[in-house]
Amino acid sequence: MDISLFVQGIIIGLTLAVPVGPIALMCIQRSVLEGRLHGIFSGFGVATADSFYAAVSVLGLTFISGVIIAQQYLFRFLAGIVLILIGIRVFMSAPARISTKAEHETYLKDFLSMVAIAISNPLTLVFFLVVLPGIGIVVHETSFLLAIEFVTGVFFGSVIWWIILCGSIGSLRSRISVERLGLINRISGFLISGFGAGMLILLIDAMGLAA
């Protein structure tokens, strides 16, 4: 087994996860307001979406990638709208306490919601289509087992980051006052909506250039 593919996958997973964007803000906000596990499970959702796009790229699933790229404007539009709405909801919400009811369902909802949001960003697929040839992973010459090894590395790299980030931030939750939790909600909501609005502005500009 060529362990280097797994290591490269970890590095790329970390590269995708580390930058602070709307998805990271949502995971951070959930960690602070609801508890570290809510943030970590949200991060697992992001890692799953990243791994899906890695698999589509490295396995050469041209039909799926073609559909996603062809409809990227629609995906980006929906992602922008969703982020704006989520940001408004976060901005308006009162600080929440960790619920002791139906924890598994709550964690599942955290996971699935972030899968849906993260997978609606087709630029992640573009990232893989550009980066993979650059690190020597040739789609048509990569065996299935090596591809799985790489995708697993991407997943673990992303998961490692979310566990570190959300676990560390979640541990500080008990030290933050309710007033500051409310401020975190307002700041996070504003920034998340701002990212969504920025996506729509960039999308309109890109459509204008394409036309």
C-alpha cells in the first residue's frame, strides 16, 4: 500500500477545512452555543461532503462531475441563499443551551445539514479537479483501492481539524456568559449572511462575464 496517497489526502483534507469561511463559522457557532459534539458532528458532515467530491474526482466519475459543473451556477445560487437565511436565523436566535432530549437525532441533524450545505458548493469539486493532477494523481491510471486510500485520507484530514477546532472551542463554552453568547450569535449571523451575499455577488459577476 502506498501510504503517501493517504498522507496526501490528509494534507488536502486539512487544506480544505482550515480556512475560516461560512461553514467553519457555523461549526464554531454550534460548538460554542450547543456544545463541542454538535460542532464536531457538523464537521463530520463537511468532511463527508469533501470526501464525496474527492471520490468523484479521483475515480473519474465524469457524468457526475459534468452535471455538477454544468449546474454550478444553480448550486452556488442556492448555497448563497441558504447561507443568507441561516445567517439571519443565527443573528436573530437567542443563546441556546445543550439539550438533553433526543441527542442522537440532534447530532444527525447537525451532520446532515452540513453535508447539504457543504456539498452545494461545486467549487470544492473544481478544487479537486485542479489539484489532483498537480500532485500526481492521474484519474484514469488510479486503481480503485488507491483511490479509496486517498479519499479516506481526505476524510481523516478534515475530521482531525474539526475535532481539534470544535473540541477546543467547545471546552470554553462554560466560561462564556449569556450576553457574550448572544454577541457571538449576532457576529456569526452577520458574517455567515455576508458570505452568502458575497457568493451571490460573485455569481452575478461570473454570469455577466460568461454572457
